[in-house]
Amino acid sequence: MLRFESIHAGAWHDHYPGDTRIVLDLTRFISFYDTALAPSLIAARHGIERWDHRAAQISKDDLAKVKARVGEVLVPRGLDADKTGSGSGVDWQTLYRVVLDRYADRLEMVEYLLNTTTSTTAHERARVIQRQLRLMLTPYILYSARSNPTPDAVVDDTWAFPIWRGCATKHTSHIHSSAALQSRLTPSERLLLRALDETNHEICRVVVRMWVGGVRAGLDALLPPADGDPITDAMEIVQGWRADAQTLMAWLDWGVWVKCRPACGVEEMCYLPTWPFFWDRINDPERKDERWKRPQPRCIRKFEPRDRIDLASTIICSQIIPSNSLSRGVENMKHLTARLLRDHE
């Protein structure tokens, strides 16, 4: 019971902002996903799911660079910290959270709408999805935005470029345009900025592309297609959207989407098996099971009696070593930064 309750207590900090007693110094952040710091890991994780990424595959030269970098960031900062790289003062955690708050729920809703659309509901549902796409882009759609009529069925989407640019640069343009901030950025902060830029660019690229496709198909109530001859096969549009949305969300792989579906009852909690509670099971040849290599969230009871559905979780809980629940808060922020730092490979 005590061991289970340690997991229960740790779950209090599963979601943002985690354990607020822990404040990470992101001005000294180091990541093995930094392609400039550890380029040897790019090929090692190419085409492999995140579950199987291993820092142990780093080359000796890159490992030496990482150790040197760790040594640099651990040097104590003196009274003249402003001159030795104390950081820009940018609230990176809040910036990252703004991106998550803006897109996570809407992308999840769009995914649900796409996955529940059938050929009989495609026409009506496509207009609903188009409205959701427009809502995500509303702050960036210019009043002058109009699709360009083109001869010979040539697709010209250059009219949407200003919309993409506004969307992709909204959250970081003030950093790029400030010489004072640029001069104070530490190497770690430049890494965080680059990760945020690339994430914003990719989200906006895909969402703008999907929305423009809906405009061409005549699905947007406020912006008619330029050629006046919209596509009538709504299911074809939906299928293209579905592929784009699934690819984007798989690439983002945000932790806010890891949840029990359907939601757990009052007497249950959503539990995601985590290292090191079942590490021995991964390496046990008699227990090689995707449940342990690819753990998925599931509902478990908070108190007795635990039924057979909880058996696997009960086994896990009975073998763990009691741990400090503060670690869950650290993991929460680590996962947030790691997912935004994923390189484009």
C-alpha cells in the first residue's frame, strides 16, 4: 500500500506546472537532441521510435564535447554574472507552455473530428474541421488575404505565405528583433530558441497547408476559392487532412496527449508505467512484452479491492522502491523540453 501511494502522490505533479518547488535553470540546459553538440546520435536514432533512443550510442568525440559542456555550465556564477552569461531573462517555460496551450487542445479536437468522419458525414464534417483550422489561424489571417486565380489548374498558394509567417514567428519575433536579448542569450538558450522556432514553423506549415486546402475546396465560409470551381469530393480532402494531422501530432509527441481513454472513474487514477519501476521486466527474456517496452496509460484503482484488470499494475507497484515524488515534477519539465527539442530528421 505504501509503495502504491508513493506513485499516487507522484501523480499529483504529472501535469503542468509539475512540482513548483523545483525550478529548472534552463539557461544551462543541455540536450542529447542538440545536433550541434552530439551529431553522432542523429544516425543512431534515425527511423527509430523515441522509446529506443539511447545516449549510449554517442561517439567518443561527441561524448567529450558533452562532458566539456557540462563542465562549463556547472561553473559557479560570480557577482559579475551579467558579464559571464547569466542569461537573457526570457521565461522559456512560459513560452513553451504558450505553444502547448494554443495548439494541443485544438489539434486533438481536429484529430478526433477527422477520425470520426465517414463518407456519409464527410461534406458536413469537412466544413466543421475547416472552421477549426481557421480558428487556429485567426490571429494571423490578414483582411487582404485572397487566393490567387491561376490558369491551367496551376496551384499558387503564395498568397498564404504572410499568414504562415505571422503564425510561425509570433512567439519569438521579439527575441530575434532585440539586440539586447540576443547579446545575453546563453548557448543553452539559443538551443531552446531554435527548438521553439522549428516547432512553431512546422505546426504553422501544416495547419496553414490544411486550411488553404479547405479554401481551395470551397469549404471556408469567409474566403471563397479563387477559381470558383471547388472540389466536390469532401472525403478526399478529409483523408489528406487526416494524414497531415497524424504526421504532425506523431512528430510533436506531446505529453498532454498521453492520457487514459476513456477517462478514469472517481475510484481510479490514470497510470503510465515509468522507469525504473519495471526495468527488470524489459530485460527479462521470459517477459519480453510490448507492454513493458511501449507502456501505455491505463486506469488502476486507488484502493482495494483491485480487480484482475489491475493485476499488471499491482505487480509493478509491489516491486518498486519507494521514491521521492519530487522526481515526477522534474520529469514533467524534462519531457516538455525534450519534445520541443526533437530535431527534424
